[in-house]
Amino acid sequence: MTDASTRAREIVESTYRSDSRRVLATLVRLLGDFDVAEEALHDAFAAALERWPVDGVPANPRAWLVSAGRFRAIDHIRRRARFDARHAEIAAELESHVPISVHGGDDDEIPDDRLRLIFACCHPALAIEAQVALTLRTVGGLTTEEIARAFLVPAPTLAQRIVRAKNKIRDARIPYEIPGQAELPERIDAVLAVIYLIFNEGYSATFGDELTRADMCAESIRLARMLAELHEDSEVDGLLALMLLHDSRRAARIAGDGEPILLDDQDRTLWDQAKIREGITLTTRALASGRVGPYALQAAIAAVHAEARTAAETDWGEIVGL
Amino acid sequence: MKYLCLIYDEESLWQKMSPDEMGKVMGEYNAFGEDIKASGHFIGGNALQPTSSATTIRVRNGKTITSDGPFAETKEQLGGYYLIEAKDLNDALQVAGRIPGAKLGSVEVRPIMVFNS
């Protein structure tokens, strides 16, 4: 194998890690079905493994993958049309709907797709457990087994939850769209609640697999970061800050024997200063926005604690002032 | 896509209403009806007479059993419905949320099953 083709393979792998969720989000919108989109995603990466080492890496790998996935999905549906005439109509319908991003490589549309997907996964018409499972699976890209382990439910139960949620999205036609201004605050709150639930599952549970639990905290922070990047909102900043500030104390929270250590007794030199700095910056921004919600307020309280080098130095006056 | 909006509320609320209050709610319903006709959502809808007028029928082993009242005793009863045409669930929920009954009781939104013949 030549160096160039080895490098192309490495690029396929790193693109999978960095971009597979974005490609999936766009495919879900274009194809209108989770399962068809997931199949198309895998077909697209299989095609990339085949073509990129030969043809070279395309200028816009993400647009290439979306395009390859979409064509293969339409091809599958058309082949099924030989047995069922309805599929011919579906294929024609999908083909007529050509997105600009596929041809023009316009990346602006892609972040919006992930946001659309988050809003569909966190739709209040789904049970909260289903929202959590579906968000982690589809937006976060975690496996069913990983999610099941973190939430201490059997994998088949979790798989069933995800299947039911996907069916409801399809049957009741829950749209992949960013809610209008009137519904937006309420819907953002629902998304934040799901993210915070994932964080708390990782943070406060005292049993279960340690590593998986830390992963849940990292995953919820990653989701909130993505949300903050896609949608400017003081409560999104507030939640991200709150989670960073809590998570900064991770190393100091648990004694060698697994017993939790209270805030007053923690070794504060173990606190993660980078997370604290980022948390404080975000909190300051959220407080300055003039629209201070419960997450920003909790983050502000956590920030005051994080700024104190000892428990005795905690500025209780400032906390009361909040 | 079609959705059925089922309106559940406490029948006793209606029985306790003064004529003025009743008139106000009816006015809201009329305005809502005009509104969704204008927006193209409306397909059909009706208010139902109270459950005291209902009869339930079951056929078991070829034998017909007729009884009075609704199937189960619940706090809220089905009092009416709208059949609407909506783009998707969000559009349907936006319509259902404006049904005056949503403030008094609750509205269940169910997509209509489509059978392929």
C-alpha cells in the first residue's frame, strides 16, 4: 500500500471520529428517517474507504459523505421499488429535494442540522428517558451498550426505548426543525434539562462503572458546548458554566476509599483551574446578558465557591447578593 | 398529515358554570373555530353530550352486552374533538394548544393512521 493511500485511510478514520455525527444530522434531515440515515452514513464511510485511497481525499469531505450517503440511500429505496411501487414515489420525492449543501459545499447548513436533530431528540412529546437515550445515541454517537451501562439498565431495554422514540418521531411526524421564536425558550429549557440530567447521572451516582460515569459528564459538557456554539443563549452559557465548575472538583470529591468528601474538606489544589476559568468567563457573560435564569444563577454560586482558595474564604456576602 | 385532537375535561365544571361563563367559553370556541378554518387546519370537529348520555357496547363470544356510561371511570371525560390537517406534530400542537379546552382540561393529539390499500 502506498503512503498516500494509507494517509487517505487515516483521514477517513479521523473524519469518522470528528464528523460522523454532523453527517448523520444532515442525512436525517434529507432522508427524513433515522434508520435509513444511519444505514446511509455507514454506506458513505464504506464508500470513502474504497474511493479516497484511489481518487484522493475530496476538497470537502463532509459534503462528499453527505452526497454519497444520500445517493446510496435513494439507490436502496429504488431497488426496493421493484417489489413495492410505493418506494418508487419515495425515491423520486427524495431525489427532487436537492439541498444546496450537497453541491455547493455550503457548511453553514450543517451546524443547523445538528441543532434540528437535538430539538427532535429532546422533543417534549417523547418520554424523558427516551429523550436522554436518543440524544446520547444520535447526537452524541454513543453505543446503545455504553448508554445502558451508564444508566444501569439492560441493553435490550435501552435499545427498545430508542426504537420506540424513533417510531414516535416517524409516526407522529415530529419535525427536524428549530422551533420558532414563540416556542424557543421553552424548547431550549427541555434540551438543557436533558443535558443536565446526563451530567448529573455521571456526577452524583455513587455506584456503577467509574469510567463510564466520567464519560457521561464529559459527553454532557460536549453537548452543551455544541449547543452554545450553535445557539447563543445566557442559559446555555449558564448550564455549561455550572457543569464545568462542578466537574472541576471531580478529582477532589472522592476519597481513596470511594467515600465522598464534602466541599469544606476538599483539597482545593486538586480543582481543575482551566475548567474553573472557563466556567467563570461563561458565568460572567451569562450574568451580563441581563436575562439571568436558574442555571446562570447556580453557576454564579458555584463560581464564588470555586474562586475561594479555602472554605473559610468563601464570599458568602456575594452569594447572598446574587 | 391528519391529527385528531381529543378534548378531555371535567364535565362537572360545565354543569357548575353560570350562563355568562358558559357564553364566554362558547365565544372562545367559536373564535377558535373561525381561526383554524381561516388557516386551513380545520377538517371537522364536534362537542359531545355528557357521559350520562353515553352507552357502551361489547360483543363477547357472539353475545352483546350493553351497559350505561363510559368504559372507565376517570376524572376527566372526552368532551369533544377536532380533526385537523397539520404540517407536522409541532404545527398540530400549536393548533391544539389554542383549543379553549386545553385551559380547562387537557387535549390529546393523535396522528391518524394511514392504511395503504
